[in-house]
Amino acid sequence: MVKPRQITAIQTAVIIFSTVIGVGVLSLPLFASKAGNTGAPLVTLMGVLFALVSLMILIKLGQRFPRYSIVEYSEIIVGKWVGRLGSVLIILFFAVLTSLAAREFGEVVVTSVLKKTPLDITVIVMLLLAAFSTRNNITTFAYIHQFYFPVVMLPGLLIIALSLKNANVLFLQPVWGSGNIFKMLDGSMTVAALFQTSFVVTMVIPSMRNPIRAMKAGIWAILMSGGLYILIVIAAVSVFGPEETNKLLWPTLELAKTTSLPANILERVDAAFLAVWVTAVFTTLFSSYYFTIHTLSKLLKLKDHKMFSMLLLPFVFTIAMLPQNVLQMYLIIVRVGQIGLLITMVYPLLLLILAVVRKKRGDSNEHQASTTNPSHSENQANNA
């Protein structure tokens, strides 16, 4: 049975964008400012470039095997058992990533909005929402992201534009920051880790109408999400200054609190911002959870992933509640993110190099022929 190819290049770009923009928006200026001081925007730019290179590697790899997921073509490239080991590591990493994102969401909500609500309640509610949503096929997955894209993008740009009226350009000078290149590189790796969820493109490419356009979609997605991240860092550091930014746990939230609409229509836009942020968190959790159970179903050679939507939930929730406090949570997030670069950047690079050296490639021509001519596969069966 031929897999339906219904996802367009625009939908692919939207999926990557709304997956990348998530819970890390609030703490991003803090990480960038600690690493680069006044050079925080430069640190963020370096992180975006690393993320772009990583995504281009993933897309190149996916285009060599346009009808296979990373679980399937990794077994073709490096062998059955090594490929399965790599797939298990990917599944475990994204399960942990989903857990930490849910925990960070819970910490922000109980600290800023629902102060009397237990932490575990906010975490489990968001995870349940994501879990129920994953019981859809890949086409519905794309439509959900497409629906929420303007809800995240447009208000985000509006809040940044309004906050820049309080900016002080002197807080961004010198542009190269502290000049400690090693510290800035370490910070850029932390920023690049925020883009790791773009790994979902390996799940999307097999369902694209035209996988050749995946590269253009990926570049546009990173330009949009990376540009938004850079603007957020510029706004936060230019308003508060690097020293004050380093003392704030969630600088982007504080930035929203200092922003108001013209003519005092709304003195503080932090409530509206939090609504947008919750939507962004949902799309990120939705993607990472969907990718986890989808990849697990591919690893076990199952036709459907729905049975894992609830089966994996206790495991993800348990990991989410392991950190003892906010500080420990962020230490774990930074370490897991940086270690995860080996899985999301180095591992695909090794697969691509081995695929080129061993001249491994998916048979896309046969798949395209069967897509354009449905009777092609039937004729082959009759001839056999």
C-alpha cells in the first residue's frame, strides 16, 4: 500500500516553525545574555546557524530516502542492530525532551498564573492534551500546526515591536560582547539545542507531496523561527540590559509585563502573551510527543501509533516530575540539550556520510511511479 503524500512544502515549514517555537522562548534571553553579555544577539545568531546546518543535514538525508523514516533508513545504512540502537536513543531523547518541556511549562504556570494549583496537575493536563491530539494521522498533524501558526507568529511579532519603544541601543554594544569565544560557543550550543525539535522533519518528509522542496521549506522555517528568537533576545537585552537580564529567570515574560498597547488600550500585554505562549508550548509538545510514539511504532514495525498515545504517558509524566526545583530543572535542560546534539546533529551527519560512501539511496523513482500510476504495483503483482 502506497503511503499518501499530502503535506505541502508550506505546511512543512509551518510544522518546523511551530515545533521550534515553544517553552524555551521565556528563558532564551537569559542563556544568551549569560554567554555573550552585550553580544547575546550574536550568540543567538550562531546558535541559529548551527541549527540550520543540522536541519540541512537531516533534510539531505531524508531526500536520499524519500519514502522512509529515520528508523527505516538508518537500518539500511548502518545495519539492523546498530540502526535500531540509534533509533532507541532518539526515542528516549525525545521522550525526555517532551517531559522537560512539560515540566518547564508547569513551573511557569504555577509561578505566574495559577499559584495555588499543584504543579503535577498543570503538567499532566498539558501532557493529556498533547497525548489526545496525537491520535490523528500525519495529515491532521500538519493541519493542526497550520491552524495555530498565525496565533503564535503574529502576536509574537507585535509584542516584540511594541517592547522596542523602551529599548536602549547602548545595552547592545559592543556587538561581539565579552569576547570570550569559548563561552559564546557554549552558549550558542545551548541556543541550538532549542531547535532540536526540528528533527520532526524526518517524520514529515515521507508524507510530503514533493520531498525535493523540503530543503526550501526547512530553510524558511529556520529563518522565521531563528529571526523571531534573535528579535526576542535583542528586545529583552536592549530593554533590561545584560546585567539585569542575567538576574531574570524568564526575561521574555518580564518584557511582556513592561509592554503596553498604544493609547493605554492595554497597559500590560503579559496576559495576552501567556495565551500565545501556551499555544506555542502545546504545538511543541504535540510535535515531540507525536514524533516519539510515531518513531516507536516504526521501530516495532507497527501500522499505527495510536496505542502508544496513552501507554507512554505515565513514563513521560514520571520523568517530568523528577527535578526537585526550577534551578535543577534548568541545569538538566541545558545538559540534556547539549548532549542531545550528538543525537540530533552528529548521528545524522554520520548517517549521511556513510550513505554517500556506501552509495545507499532509497528507490524514490519506483515510489513516484506507483504514486502517479496506481496500477503499476498491481501489474507487478499480476506478472509475478
